[in-house]
Amino acid sequence: MSLELKGKTAIVTGASRGIGKALACTAAGLGINLVIGARNLGPLKETAEEIAGKFKVEVLPVACDVTKLGDLENLVKSAKDKFGKIDILINNAGVSSQYPFQEQPIEDFERLAHTNYLGYVRLIRLVINDMIKNKSGAIINMVSGSTLCDPLPRNFIVYSSLKVGLRAFSKGLFWELRDHGIKVTSILPGVTDTDLTGKLQEITSDASRLMTTEAIENAVRFALTVPANVCPLEIAVINQQTPWTAPVIPFKQQHPGK
């Protein structure tokens, strides 16, 4: 446990399961108190109880749909009311959508943009002035390993292009905020074995191409525990078997749940 992190407060979005839950556990293992957000309060409460019991930290569950500004404002207010300040923000909530572009439902575009880009940017905007006032803070954005592909993977271009935008935003934010003692780190994970990828046909059949959340947890732990004058700007964590020249998302991929 890092003595410098013990007792600090982190917000983690999309934290009821998958990568978000794993990262909440990673932060709790460092002695960090948590405010965890997700859309469904029931599973979120169960996760909060599990983490609090295992790591002996305080965990506040707050129902939050990151596409709704009011929910984000309530998440931040709840965190400040409970703990006084927010030291760390781990932006993780996300949705996926895989289609050939000409077949992709138009309503998907707004859902993807509000969840995977605006949700991140808005939440950062809501916490950043307090971090500037405190002259410290850490922001970790879950981007995507697909942003390393050029061209972007087929069937994945709307999702990935928004993540490219988030990656660019995160780099610019680092340069704006570094003189305020605030760190900004982007994590670029490859395809990970979670409930989300479990819905994708022809992907989980070859487990050698999937990562566990452990590598991503280690990347976040590294970002949080480096010396105060060091900021890992980007950490790409990619399974060595990921076929970037022939992306894992196949061209004839059916939409999850279709």
C-alpha cells in the first residue's frame, strides 16, 4: 500500500463489473476510498460491499448514467459531500457497437459519443477546478488499443474514431494541466476478457487473443504510484496475439445481442 495514496478519494465509472470493477479493486488495494458509479444501483451496491469488506476502505455507490449531465453532477456532488474532495478520477464507463458503417444504426452514434467521449470530458470538467485549487490530482482515461490501428478496424470505426478523439484530448489536457500538479494518463488496452467482449461472436473462441484485466490493473497501479514528478502519458497494454493487421473484430460480425 502506498502511504501517499492511503485515504485519498477516487471516482471510478462503469465500476459494477468488468474492467471498472477490477480498477476499483486496484485503487482500494492502495488504500484509496472510492465513489463508484454505474447505471444499475443493485449490482453497484453489491460491488461496493464486496470491495469495502475486502480492502477495508470506504466505498460509496452512486447510480450514474454518464450520458446524462445531471447524473455526472450528482456523482461529483455525492463524492464531495462524503469525502470533501476528489483526488483521482478513473474514467472507464463505455459502450461498444460493431457494424459495417453503412449498416450501423444512426441512433448508435449519439450513444457512443455521449458515453465514450462526452461522458469523459464532462466529468473531467466537473472535477478539474477543485484539482487545480488543490494543486494535485490524477486523471486516468480508458481509451482503446484500437486507436493504434491505421486504418481503424473494420466494423469499429465510429467507436474507434471517438476513442482517437479522446486520446488526442487527453494529450492536450496533460499539457494544459501539468503546471497545476495534475497528471493525465491514457490507458490503451487490447481486447479484454469481460462481459462486453463475451457478447462478440468469434472472439472469445480463441482465448489466446484475449487479455485478462490483470495487465490493465497493473498499468493503472503504475500510473498511480510513480513519483510525483512523473506522469505516464500513455500506456498501451496489448495482447501479443492480437492480429492488428487483420483486426479481431471480423467484417461479418453480428451486433451483440442481435
